[in-house]
Amino acid sequence: MVKEAKKYVVHHEGCRYEIIEDLHGLGWYVWRYENSDISTHDYLQDTLEWAIDFAEEIFGVPKELWEI
């Protein structure tokens, strides 16, 4: 059985943000998309909590928007 990565998506101020689990155990990726399906930024964080904090600190995405 193939494990699927956990993925969380938020739309905020015209951009789409995704936090996606790395299946190799490296952590969680924060992805930012503008006006298309091409990522403009991606950052690796150690934990899901750090990824959410990072999205708020760097991009202004309120923690409350993430449905975890």
C-alpha cells in the first residue's frame, strides 16, 4: 500500500498556499502559488506546526485558516 502525503490548502489574498507532508520524513513543505498552478515559493519546515507558523510570519496567512 502506498502512503499518500497529507495536504492542507488555504486561499488567502489572491494566492493559494499548500502545506504538504514529505513522505521521506524530512518535514513539511510550504508552497505558495500566484495566479496559476506554478509555485512561486517552497520552503521545508521540520513540523506541521512550524510550517503553519512560517506561512503566517512570511506570507501573513492566519493560522485560523488552516483546517487541521
